[in-house]
Amino acid sequence: MDRTGIFAGDDPFAIAAGWLAEAEPQEPNDPNAIALATVDAAGLPNVRMVLLKEIEAEAFVFYTNYGSQKAVEIETSGKAAFVLHWKSLRRQIRVRGLVEREEGAQADAYYASRSLKSRLGAWASEQSRPLASRTSLLAEVARVTARFGTNPPRPAFWGGFRIRPLEIEFWADGAFRLHDRFRWRRNSLSDGWSIERLNP
């Protein structure tokens, strides 16, 4: 199979990390932004932008409030999908897979790396729930600031999700819309990958 150049390699996570590193100096805002898709209990899809924070040896990690709509839908289905798209590189990566929580030391470390205002905001926001006014949100920020000061602990209701892919597709723009697409796929997390080139 003619997987050369930007598609070369035997590790899809290394390829993804390489593409992200290439995009970082070229994308003006949030090169790690992903469009994350979930489904509700009725099967109706939802999609929103979140920030991908880590590409691990076998997974992709992002963080959120566990009470948010996305988190509730993920924990109901155990599945999610996302796309990374870089207009500057004319490339995208699509991922579909199984999801588990990351709520240990790794989540603690990431939470601690955030700005103080972001850490306090995580405590103050009941993400995805109705909000009476911005004034009430700011009042809650003031309340948690008074409570925790400059060293708020990570809330138990806030942490990470690790997406373990069953499918990863790498896409690169081609002339006359004859794009290059390679799909890595496996039936279970313990299986090896099969790789195939797809039609544009």
C-alpha cells in the first residue's frame, strides 16, 4: 500500500501527534480543537467543539464537567467520535471509539496546570444546565473564590475522558477533489489494526 510521506508509519497515534505538531505553528487559534460527537438516549446526535489535551500511546484525552450533556451522553453510550480539522494544512483526522473516564492523578495534574480563574470557573459552572443570568454565574465564581482561595482542588464532578479508537481516518486534500484517505480499523481494542485506502 502506498502510504508514504505524511501517511507513513505503523502507529496511528504517532501519525496523529505528528500532524498536530505540524499544525500548531500554523493554526491561529486552538489547533487542538475537535468537533466531538455524541448521541442522546433517543439516538439524536449532538456535536460541539472541545480541546484535545493529550494524544497517548493508545488514546485521545479531553476534559470536561461530568454533569455536562456531553458527559452524560458519553457515559450512557460508552462511545464518541470526533474530527480534527486543519484548514491551514488541508487535513483532517476522524476518530470513533469507546470512552472511559480519566479521574486520577493525570486529571489532577491537568487541572492544576490550568489558570486559577479556569479552575475556579470549573467549580462555579453547572455546565449545560440553565443559567438565570451572567450576574448569578459571576456571583458563584466570587463565592467559590472566597471558599477556596488560590488553591482550589479538582472537583469530583470534573475530569477527563479517554477515547480509545476502533477507527481512525487520516484525510488530506488532493487536487480536483481527489483526496487521499487512509482508514485504520479494528473490531476490538485488543485487535491489531487493518489499514485500507478509501476513495475520495
